[in-house]
Amino acid sequence: MTDAQKLPLAGIRVVEFTHMVMGPTCGMILADLGAEVIKVEPLAGDNTRRLLGSGSGFFAMFNRNKLSLAVDVKQPQGREIVLKLVAGADVFSENFKGGTMERLGFGPDALRTLNPRLVHVSHKGFLPGPYEDRTALDEVVQMMGGLAYMTGPEGRPLRAGTSVNDIMGGMFGAIGALAALHRRDNARSGTGQGAEVQSALFENNVLLVAQHMMQYAVTGEPAAPMPSRISAWAVYDVFTVKDGGQIFLAAVSDSQWAALCAEFGFADLKADPRLATNNDRVRARDWMMPLLRERFAPLGADELSQRFERIGLPYAPITQPQALFDDPHLQATGGLAPVTVPADASSAGHAIDTQMPLLPLTLDGQRLPLRLPPPALGADTEGLLRSLGYRDSEIEALQDARIVG
């Protein structure tokens, strides 16, 4: 048995019509777990391949371990190819605007008739309801869903620094697909039937801010934005220290406070009855934090890191994403996998050798492997057509007619 065959979703086939981040994340997770994920692209390729700026890493990151089929599904012969794939598939995943799949003949009802065992996963802006026809983006739902308000300072709503709803929404699509597959195939209670799964950006965002909703429910007070919140922990902040360095330092329990005072010789603070408990220190932050900032300011960030590490207190350097390529923990644990990004998914215009983060989990102590790099457009078209029974002459005719690429 090969390593690929040992992965938990080996033997599962996924056909995906996805772009951007949300849908591709779902497929990436299923692919990393061992599924065969076939990315159906137009002959010109997924537009995500050509994004610039903050979108330039989307395709490379979220389309690994997949196969690429380039096909014109607006032509009958192109639709026929996809339907042949779907007839033997386990999951169909899409994240296009409502009605798009139905117009192409790939809606849930049509595909269920073709393949009753199929799990149909849709990634949308909103679950069915009053908002379902709105056009949504990650930033849109962050603004309307309270996350931007909680992230920025008062009066300055700010989106989170990554595609949190797209990525997490894709995760929930994958979770729903796994649940539906289990229900279908469970030996004791399996239905043998597929299901329709929906995941949505807005509802995902609501889950992310649910703790703040419940804070209001139990206290009667609206949650303050993170920069001005009343922290539950007294020492839990970024400190500017020697030579302008910055470091996050925390002491979130009474024992950690005692360890901090002992390490840095703050006997006067340890003995101060106004700072006896964490809640006392929270109430004293107005005068305590300026005092701590003054005492830590002459020390360097590296020295503080070493001393906090030695006594087991939480700390963190302020790191930019590109620095993570050299992170010693990621390098030592195999958290980054070498990969070649193809030229048509690189804004540099040529293939790039780099590394990319793997899923943040292990199975039996092993990280899930990167088996395939992000595919070049149509790289697997001929092989997939042959697997469906198309002869070489038929494939050549489809290529000449610009039905496949």
C-alpha cells in the first residue's frame, strides 16, 4: 500500500468548480486528507491564477494536491465530460454565485438524479434567507458581521489581516462534506444517499464574533473593540522595549504574576495588596501597565524572550508573515513543505521553488503530505479523459475544437 493509499480519504473523488479562496480551501483540505480532487477550469484558467497584490498567493496556496481539467462547459461536449466525472464522484464542490451551477446543468437536483450518492457542497455569501441574493466578500461580511468593528480602534473598523471567513468557511464546507460522507457510508446507520451541504461567509463570521455576542448577553454591556477592550488578564499586551523593539508579554494567572515578579525583581509589586489577584491587577491596569512599560523598556526583546521562556511565561516576537519561512519550529517539525509553483500561477511569470504551510494537524504523529504542487492549467486533462474512456483520436478532436485544453 502506498503512502497516498493510507490517507483517510483515499478513494474519494471530488469534482470542484471553485475560485478565489473559500471553495478552494474546502478542496485543499479534502485533497490533503487523501481525496482525488479534480479542479475544473475554463480554457483560459481560473482567474485566481492571475491576481496581483494581496491575491497573488491565493491560487498557489489553496490548490495544492489537486488535478486540473481545462474544459469549456458551455459546450455540450464539455458538459458531458464533467457529467461523466460526476457520475463516479463522491463530492461536488462549488462557490459561484447562486444560479450559476443550475444554468450549466450542475445544480444539486440535476446531479442528484445522475448520482444519488453524491455530496453537493455549496460555498456562498449567506445561507438561504433574506440576504441570500446579496453579493458577499470576506471584507463585506466582516463589516456587517461585527468582526471589523471588533478588530479596529474605536471609530475605525478594520478587516482582519487574512481571509479568515473564506478560509474558515471552506473548512466548514469540508466538515459538512465529511459528515455527509460518513452518514452515507456508515456501516450501522448509513443511508447510502448523498446530501446537500451549504457553508456561508456571513454565518461563519457570526460564529467568529459569537463570544462577543454572548459577552453582551451575560453582562448587558457591549463588547469594546479589541484595541480598547477591558482585558480579562492584567498583563497581556505588546511592549515597546530597548532600541524600539516590540514584544508581546503575558502573565495570565496569579502564579505567573509571582514568577514574573521573582524573575525581574519586582518585589514591591508582588507585595502590593492592590495587585494581589488577577482581577485586582485588571482594575489597576491604568497605573500598573505604565509602570511595567517603564521597567521593561531598558531590556531588549531577545533578553525578554529568553527570560520569559526560562520561567515558562507566554511571550511572542512581533513577526511578519515572510519570516515564518525561517521559523525554527516549522522547519524542525516539517510544518513547511517544498513546492514548485507553476509559471501560470506566479505573478513573477515563471515557476517558483518555495515552501508552503501544511494543514495544522497530525495523524498518528505525521503531518499530511504535499503530494502534488498546484497544477498548471489543464495539466491533467488528457489523463482524466483517458480514464473516462476517451480515445486519443477523440481527445485530439476535443482539443482541436477548443472544448478541452
